[in-house]
Amino acid sequence: MQKMNTDTLAGNLAVPSLEYDGYASFFSGLLEVTHTRAVDDGLGERIEEYVMSWLGDHALDGFDDYSADGYRRTYLGRSPETGWEAIVMSWQEGNRTSIHAHPQFAGYFFADGRFLVEIFEPAAAGYRLQRSVVVEAPLGFYAVGAEGSFENHIHRITCLSPTGHSLHVYSDDALRGTVYRETMQ
């Protein structure tokens, strides 16, 4: 078991995030999918179908802003009215997130590359590893958690290939997600 201290993802980015204006049609389509729908597995399936179909026609290899210091985030869009956002992450081998959580909906769509996804669960002394999955792109999945919480779907992602890209969709500001720091017991 691991004992951890918490913080937010916003204070844990090693490299600043970028914004990109060329994906308005993708983001508009995403907002159409999410418009006035309850955040549940049915919506998750619709988002997964939309994003994976879009990725089938749009390679993310143009997002070539890599850093040895950490994965890079590029915002494709964020709706101030609804909170929904979409972010492309560009990875180099060894780039790794902290152990962190997200808002009610979190979708992970791996466009290219190979990744290790570690999923954690609450335990008496903090959190412990529940399972690890090696992801070969293209592959997508999502998690639905508690509304209003930023402690849903606790996980860590590590890039195992020379480079890789993933497209992430969140129902609210992902940077408000809780970060769990491992400490010695």
C-alpha cells in the first residue's frame, strides 16, 4: 500500500501547455455529441465512437512538439459554457504523468505509440495499484465517475514507444484533477 499526499495537476506540469486553433470542426463535433446529454456510459460510447472515427482520418503526427522533461499538452478546444475540453498529448519514450485523477468524464484515445496505463484504487493507507495495461494504438477508452468530483479514475500513463500521441476528452478542467504524491511509509 502507498501513502500519498495530494495536490492538483495544474501545479505539476513540467512543460507548459500550448493551444492550437486548427481543430474547430473537431471540437464543434465533440460539443454536438455531448450537448444536453447525461454523463454516463451511453455518452462515453458516443464520444469514443466520434473520437476514434475522427482519429482514423486525422493523424496526430503533426503535433511534434516533444520534450524530454515531460509530455506536452495542446488544447484543441475548451467550452467555457459547458466545461468540456479536448487536448492532444505528445509523448517521448519515458514521459510519464504523475498519479492523478480527473473530473466526472475522462476519455483517453491513443492515436499512435505504445503506452503503459496504471489504474489505482483507494486503500486503507492511501491508494494502491489495481491493474496495469499496455496499450497499443489505436485504442480508446473512457471512465465515468462522480459528478462534481476531481478525484475520479486515478491513474498514471507512461509512453513506452519512441514517440506517441493521445487525444484526451474531459467534462471539465482536467488541471483541477487531484495529484497523488507517493511518500515513504
